[in-house]
Amino acid sequence: MRVESTARRWWPRSLRARVILAFVAVAMVAATAASAAGYIAARASLVEETQRRAVDAVRDQISRLAPEVEYPPDQQSLDRLRISLGEDSMVTYEGLTAASGGALGLISDELRAAVADGDRFSVQRVVDESGPHLVMAAPILLTSVDGGQRASGIEVYVVQGLTPTQAQLDQWTRVVVLTIVGALPLAVLLALLVSRSVLRPVQRLAHSANQLAEGNLGTRLTPSGRDELADLASTFNDTAAALERSVGKLRDREADARRFVADVSHELRTPLMALTSIMEMLDADARDRSPEEREMTTMAVDRTRKLARLAEDLLELSRLDAGAVELRPELVDVVHVVADTVRTRGWTDGVVLVPAEPVPARVDVRRLDISVANLVGNALRHGSPPVAVEVRAEADDVLVVVTDHGPGLPEGVAPDRLFGRFYKGDPSRTRSDGSGLGLAITLVNARLHGGDVSARDSDDAGARFVLRLPRRLDDEADIDEDAGIDDDEAGR
Amino acid sequence: MSRILLIEDDHSVRISLAKALGRYGHDVASAPSGEEGLRLYREHAAELVVLDLMLPGMDGFEVCRRIRAAGTVPIVMLTARGDDIDVVSGLESGADDYVVKPVEPRVIDARIRAVLRRGAPDRAGRSRAAYGDLVIDRASMTVTRDGDAVAMTPTELRLLLELSGSPGQVLSRQQLLESVWEHSYLGDSRLVDNGVQRLRAKIEADPAAPVFIQTVRGFGYRFGPV
């Protein structure tokens, strides 16, 4: 990824910038190509035209002057002919030469050879430091009585400067370059307009998608036009509608589940309440009964208590599953909460609290209490005392570590299975004080906090359970119902 | 020995709980519906009401509101739904404490006694203290504002006494739960929040901008400084 980003550094990240850049590039290439093509065509025709005109003029001159030349010519008649041709010209006849002008050096041997070979008219373009020149050469032909023509031996050379033409071409080049440069801001301006009209629907789409992601499932786009973006908008709307429908269905189902759990809760707790009251009275009266009846009463009281406990755990788990539980985070010292959990349940004899500095964290106190109580209760039932409970901070988490001195985790069982529902640590043990749901409840509560719970064997035998919860010290949210007025109070 | 009114629609719960509470030394009158309960409430001159929330006809919340409107008799509610929303609505209707069914009668008895103890005169300071226009008399257990008596439930009164007992000092929710509600376990701090709200409604000029009972974010509550 790094390599790619380095290689593509020149390519802007923003879609807008990319659209603008691409548009300007295309516009500039098109403008340059069109100007260049026009320039090349115009230049070719101008050069051709200039050349044709020069050649025609010289040809006319020669055909006009040729009959006046005495034959064979002497130096004087060659001079006259040369003067008629103007500056920068040369006339030769065998050994004689009449020449004038500084540009005659441009007449090449090649041209001379061509004339000597009998070419009727030769033209060569030559460029020297003073600019481009046209060099023309033609033999003067004698027309015999029978109409045939033969070379007279007189050769005419004329050099004509092309500087004015070149100046014209330079002027054109300047115009072309200026046109292209002038097109650049125009292209940028157009690109901005185009990118805005193209990107506005895209921005709207992005905004709506954000709204959707934030949970506003009623978000819809108003499709405008008939382009691909309008198609995208209606696809977006269909997707949002489908999402809203299925989320609505899920919510209904969740609400049904919650209602069901609440109803079951009522139906189950009410008879249990009556049973508990009755059992307490029976228990109080037990001393008036026979030993056998006393035993039965004790058993009934014990079973009722267990049934109540099981119902409690089952309903708690169902409520958690149905999403009927809301976390109520509160800033507390976890060391203090854990100590209270152990103290209030009367476990101080079998449990050793490892001394620790306060560890503040934002947790749901009741759920932390239940989670820790389930871990410690489990350790007391399945392990051997003393059970060590340690609270410590680790990075942004708080860890509650519960270690017992029992036989360790059951062999051949994946530790995660211990957190399953109704998992019993020892298959040979049919009777247990626990509901078989305690560790499962701890796991769900830990996850509800965004934490986790795990089990492994400790280094010195015994099992070790670790509850890990995020401390969330940066969170502002707290359960103060009147949180809104706190800021005012702070000022007082 | 206190006069308790038990409002509970389930026959077996009503009979067994009334009997069990009677054994703990209470004089219990019981009613199977809210309407009957309100009638008995007036006849029986109950000192405390144990109220089931799910009742046929007039529900527990409405009964709670009516009892609260009539006076300051403490209410312990019984909920069987285990729903947080039930607890919150019950507290907002004016309940002082709650227990979730099933619960052993001795626990309910302990809760009843704790609630009733809140109304007993303060042992610590038998004094009268004035904070601005608010006067708290710990001997007669009365509170006046601008000279007018403020009717308070035992819970509200005890909460105010706890907070004003150490002005300027922050008390955490857990501390208040232990001292006012006598919850020895890690209890529900909503009891405290709700109690504070009700207290503010009675003694603050503007409950939204409290002067006497201030929230200390993340810690708890503080009385004053006034």
C-alpha cells in the first residue's frame, strides 16, 4: 500500500480535483491538437503559395528576357540580363559569369549539376543564418525554326529571401500559443462547473449514505434527471427502503421477544413468590414437626431457593438475549465494587482479596457485581479455597482475576465450553448449587461491556478466570439523568 | 408493629405474604386490586404500602401516584417483570424502594423496617439548621421553605438529612444507598437519582438549576455550598 501511495502521489485524492484535472488535460490536449493541425496546414499552404509565386515570377522574367539575349552572349549581354533579373542573381555562359548579391553562396553544386543535366527549372530551399531562402535555377532555351528547343548554355540563378514569410509564420505561432494558453483558464472554469454539476448528486448520495449509517433509515434521495446518477439515486432509495423494512422486522421481532420475556418473567415469578413465602413459614415452623418432616421441609426450602435462583438466571439470560438489557455505566472504583461483592455475599472466609490501588472504570455496577459473583461463586463451588481475587489495570482495560486452588480446568474440555449454557464442570456431579448459567451470564455481561472473560489453568494448579472490561475513562456519557445541568454547576 | 397495606392481585402471594409479614410483627391489611387498596388505605391508616405493580384494572403506577398525591406514606413496590422500565416508572410514580419477585418475606420485612427507620428522628444532631430560606429541624423531623412546611416522605427526608449533614462534601451514590436505603449489597443507584430528583422538586426554586443538591459528575451528590 505504501509503495502504491508513493507512486501515485501526483494523483490527487479528491474526486473533484481528479475530475477537474482530467477535464483540463483533455481540453488542453484537444486545443493543442486543433491549433497544431491548423497551424501545420496553414503553414504548408503559405510556403507553397510563396514558392509558387516566386517561381512564376522568375519563369515569366526568363521567358520575357530570353528572346532579347544575343546569342552567343558576351559579358555585356550577360550583365544586362542579370541586371534585369534584379539583386541576388547570377547568369553564366560557359566561362562567363555575371553575378551580384551576397546570397549567391547559397547556390549549391547540386543545383548546378541539376541544371547541367537539363532540368528545366530547379528549386531549392536553403536556410542560413539570415533566414530561409529560395534558390531557383533555369537554363535559357533556344527555340529553333522547327519548334524544337535546345539549351543555349546560358544558366540563370536567382536567390530570393523568404524572411517576410517566416515573419508571418512566427506571428501565427505566437497566436496559436496564446490561444492555447488563453484556453487554459477557460478550461479550468468549465471543469469547475462540470465537476460541480457531476459531483453535487454524488455529494448528496454520500451525505444520505452517512445519514443511513447513523441510523436514519428513513433517508431517501430525490432522483433528478435521467442519467446514471439518477439510477444510482433510485437504487440507493430501494436499498434504504429494503434496509428499513428488514430492520423494522427485526425490531418488531425483538420487541416481541422482549415482551415475551417480560410476560414469562411475570408468570414465573408470581408463583415462585408465593412458594417462597410459604416455604419460609414452613421452615420457621419446622421445629414443631417430626425429624422426617423436618428433613422434607429443609429439602423443599432448598429446592425452592434453587428453583428461584434458576428462574432468576434463566430470565436474566433471556433478557440479555432479547436485548432488553440496557447498560448503565457509572464511574466507580472496581477494587471497591469487587470487595463489596465478596463482602455482601459473606464470602470473606474463603476469598482472599489481593490488595490493590483503586482502579476507576466506567461500568454497570450491578452487572459487574453479578459477573464477579458468578466467577467467585463458581470458583468456590468447583475449586478449593482460598480463592484469590485480584483487580488490576492493564492498558485501557480493568482485569478481575479469580484464581482457585482446586484441580484446575476439566481435562479435554475447551475452556470456552465452560461459558456455555448448562455446562457442568464435573459430569459425575449431578447435584450442584449453581444454575449452570452463571458463567454464561458473566460472558454475556462482559460482552455487553465490550469486554471478555476467559479461563485457563493457573501456574500453581487451580483454575484462573479473567474478566476483562474496558475502562472507558474518556467517555463522557454517564447515567446522571440531570447531566445537562452539570456544566452550569461547574461554573458556580 | 406497623400497619402495612399489601396490594397484590395474586391470591396465593397475597395470602402467604400477608401471613408471613404478620409473623414479623406487622399489622397487615391486604387488597386484591388497586381500587380496593385505595379504599383500605384510607380506612386502615397504613404506615407503609407494599404494592404490586401489575394489577388488573387500575395498575400499580396509578395507585402509587394517588397514594403519593394524598400524602407521604412510604411505598415499597413489588415487581415481577424484572424490567428496568418497570423500576424506573415505579420510582417516578413515587415509590421509595422496590424488590423483585421472588423474594423471601424476611427480605421484604428488612426493607420495610429500613424504610420506616428513615422517618425516625435523627440521633446524631438534634438541631435546627437554616440554609437560606430552607430550614431543617432534625428534632421534629420537619423541613420548611419560606416558612411553609414541606411534606416529605421518610426517604426524601432522610436523603436530605444525609446530604445536609455534611454540607459541601460529596457523597457517592453507593454511600447514599447504604446510609439512606440501607442496601448492604451493591444496589441500584437509580433509587438515589430518583430520590434526588423528587427532593429537588420539593426544595429547589428551579429544580433544573439546583442550589441545595448539586450533582458532582461521576461521583455523586453534594449539599450546597449555599
